[in-house]
Amino acid sequence: MPVSGPEVLIVGAGVSGLTTAVCLAEAGHGVEIRADRLPADTTSAVAGALWGPHLVETGERAVRWCSATLAAFRELAGPASGTTGVRIAEGAQIFHGPPDPPDWLAELGGYRPCRPDELPPGFGSGWRYAAPLIHMPTYLGYLQARLGRAGGRIRMATVASLAGAGHEAGARVVVNCSGAHARQLAGDPAVTPVRGQTVVTANPGLTEFVVAPGSESTRLAYLFPHGAEIILGGSEAAGDWNLEPIPAVAGQILRDCAAIEPRLTGARVLAHRVGLRPARPTVRLEAEPAGPGGGPPIVHNYGHGGAGVSLSWGCAREAAALAAERLG
């Protein structure tokens, strides 16, 4: 008697897992997500999240995935943006020195240099542009509801083995979207967690984002306004698995952001959040055949670094296509 279960089991309920699940479910496949955290408790929920590559590979693949995701976010930022959490926001990326603008800025269709009066004290250059800015709690809820309408489901469960979970679920294909935990689940030592911490405060009336990329001598800082709240960051600690907020890091974030935008001085703190960016020299997006024990084939979709949101639709569509091929 055949085992009753989903055609595809997806491990991981962050933005990569949810988006891949939506792609498959809306194509008519039976899909189940298994994860030990619901979407609202994943690293994806901690993200700012401004479209643009960060801590991820460069090259043709990344450009393709980013472009596809940008197009998807532009559609989601339309009339229904209040339910998707996606909007096109204006803002600036600022620097202490005079770096060249990155190639991906051209994807957005235009930018201009910051005028001196548009730069905070201590910053010497920057550029202004508009890009998708996503309120992740709203967006993850939107994806979860969309998955449910397509017949997919999420099950809370700890997964100790990709093949074992697939066999237990009766799935014909497993898609691994486990983020930093792919280091253990996929036995991949190339995956490194890069711990990020943010502080959510009441918004004093800011509408534009600001990003100050880190360097060897400066810390990463960013301000992402989302209505009545604003997400302040950030931190990057490679190899750190600690998911508890560190007060000293939170204090530094508040000081750095207030130095950029004085209206944030004394802002009321609403929440502290921590996530683990799944860094890897390259994104792993590929299929591996079934093992000798007869388990289901596994499609991997992880290693997106700090660009999981920005690559989400491009990578999800390719991962879903790989899974569909293996369903025959």
C-alpha cells in the first residue's frame, strides 16, 4: 500500500522555504513544510528587509535571482501592498569614503549621488535610490496564507535527517531550505552562521531608509522604517550561534543609528531580535540523487547569506523546477 503523504517535503519555514513551497503548491503539487520554528520565529522575520545583495556570491546566477525577485516584489508592492508588506521606499546608502556604486543599483532604474547636505556628519559620499522594502512579519504572514490557499501546510517538527524526514512523511522529494542549520542537516561545513541583531523602536516620523555598509574600520548600520516602528541595525558576527540579544550590541546599534539620525535619540525600544544569516561562498541550489538506502532525492536551496529575501523568488522558482523534474 502506498504511503500517504505530500509529494514534496520542504525543510525550513523561512522566506526561502515558504516561497519555494508557494511555487510548488500553486503549480498543483502536494506540499508540506516541516520546521522547528514557525515563520514568525525564523531568521527571515528579523530581516530589515531592503532588496539588495549582501554577504552573498556575485556573478551571473546572483544577478539572475536578484532580478527575478525584484520583479516579483514590484508586483507585490502594487495596490495590495498593505496585505503583502512590500512597498517601494526611497532612501540612501552612505559611506565615509568615496566607493563606486555597485552594479546592482542599475537594476533599480536610477540613482543619484547624495548632496553634501543630505549626508550625516562624518559621511563623505552616498547615493539615493528607491527599492523594495519589506515588512517581514507581514510578508511572511502573506506567504503563509498564500500557501494555505494553495493547499500547502506547515507542521512543527524537529528534523534530524533530511532523508529520514522525507521517508517518514512519505514524500517523493525533499527540498532543503534549512538556512544556517544546513551545516548539520546537509553535513556542509561551508555554511557559517553570521549572527545579526536588531533593535525595533517607535518611529519618530522617518519614512526613508538609510544603509551605512560596514568596512574594516566601520560598523554596519541601517534604519528601515515600517510605519509606526523602525528597525535599527546591525551587527555581523561570523560563527556565532547565540540567539539571545546582547545588551552591549543593542546599545551600540542605538548609538550608531542616533548618530546618523538624531531624531532616534531616546527612541522607545519595542523589541530586540536576533537571526543567523546562512553565509556560504556560493549559494547551494542543486539536486542530489536518492541515497543508497532508497530515500527521496533532495533539492538544496540554502546559503543565501544576508540576501535570502533579495534572492527568494529567483531561487525558489529554480528549486521548485528541480523538485518538479524529480516528480516526473
